[in-house]
Amino acid sequence: MAGILDGVDKRTQLAGQNRLELLLFRLSGRQRFGINVFKVKEVIQCPPLTQIPGANPVVRGVANMRGKTISVMDLSKAIGGPPLGDDGEQVIIITEYNRQTQGFMVGGVDHIVNMNWEDILPPPIGIAGGSYLTAVTQVEKELIEIIDVEKVMKDVMGSNEIVDDSVIDASMDASEQHVLVVDDSVVARGQVKRVLDQLGVECTLCNDGQQAFNQLREWVNEGRDIYNWLALIVSDIEMPQMDGYSLTAAIRKDSNLDKLHIFLHSSLSGVFNESMVEKVGADRFLPKYEPNELAEFVQARLKEHAELRAQAA
């Protein structure tokens, strides 16, 4: 297990090529699941855990990792399955999501597979709405399920989705501006939409980069003045079929879309993504998820867009 993530730094070259690597793992049964290697900091055998009175039952305890205390969640129980045992065979996947480090207890890890985002598909219709499934793929003729970790974390740890009144600029009129929101997580889409609703901004929601690019092309073909109307695209990075990097690159290569303003909004590591923003041509990277910060950046962009519209009028 010690070498399972060896060479992870080399994997950054996959970014921008619509590729990823999945760490495959199991919970309590034969079904295998996947998690993007970029979100994994370490994989360790489960250490002794300290119980926290009154904690969510999904939280098995806390562990001290190199001087830092992290919470450990039973991922099987978190998604409605049976709790994992405590026989010492369990494994902890230490991850970084939404500016937080946490551990997910799993039954065991398998291996890493190199994938194309085109092979990562949305869950079947009728399943995604109330489930913890955000995508599926096939590896070695077996269906691999990818869990909506943002939904797990919100259900277990809660989240703040209210923008402070002091942040909202009541004088701003965004009635004739629009925002395109792109994210495969129903929770993340909802979080961004709630911020935009509080700012009085209308938006369109898309589930992945390909759907978003098709929507942009449809608007252009309809004859919409897209630069005048669409103030901003807020896009996740990890998405089935076409990721946020590839969506940005496709937009920059399209002469009808290349000047659109793009925020990449992701739970992936901020340091890495700051460099990728320049590589793929996005305008800004925003780590998930802090509603006041998102609101401030959106309002600044809307004001800038309104000024550009006034100059062009």
C-alpha cells in the first residue's frame, strides 16, 4: 500500500488532456468504487481512533496524522450501506475536499487506473437524484461507481450556504445578465445557485462540460448576443465526459465563445489549479466552497460586465 500513490506529481500532466486517474476501492462488498487521485493525499491502514461523544454516527472518530487531527468517516455507512467492521483490516483514504482534510474509512483499496473523462458517464436516469452516485464508468468489464463526496460531506458535516447581508451589494442590478453553472454534483450546483439567487442573478445549470459546451453553441446558433448577455461561467473541474479544463480549452478555441469569462470552482488543490488556470486559459480559480467569497467574486465580475456592456452600447 505504501507505493500506491508513488509518482502522483507526474500525474499532473494528465490535467488539461481530459484524463484522470482513479483509485479503486471497496466498501463492505464486492462492488468497487473510484475516487480521483488528485483528491487523495495518502492511503494508510486504519490507525487507532478516538471517539467523539455526540458526533454524527457516520464519524468513526478522529486520528492524529503528523500532528494534525482529522475526522474519519465510515464511507459505507455514509452512503446508506452497512457499517464497516473494526477488525483492523480497514483502510483510510485521506483526502482534501473543499479546503478540508478528512479521512474516509473503506474496506480496502485496489489499484489505480488511468481513464479518459469521456469514459466517465453520468449515472443512469432515475438514480442520480436522491443517491450518492455522481458518475459511473467501466473497468475490466465491471461497473465502477463514483460517489458524490460533496453530498456525503454536506450530509455529515453540514454547510453554510447563506451569503452575509454585508457582502450583498443591494445597488447592483443583474437583471439582464446571466451565469452558466457547470457541475456534476447536484449538491455543488445547488450551492452555487443559492448564492446566485441571493444576488438576484439568473442562471442556467449544466451537469458536465460537454452539456455546457453544447448549450453555449446552441445559444450562439440561436443568434443570442452571448458576450452581452452571459456575464460568467462558473465551472467545476472534475466532471464526466468533459472536465472543466477541457471545457475551458474548447471555449478558448471557438471564435464565437473565446472571450467568455470563466471561473473554475473546484474542491481540488488550490496550488495546483492556480497554475492550471493559466495553462488552459481560465480567468480565475476559486476553491470550493465559501459563499461569501463566491458572492464577492461574482459581484465584481457582474459590475465589470455591466461596464463593458455600457461602453459597447
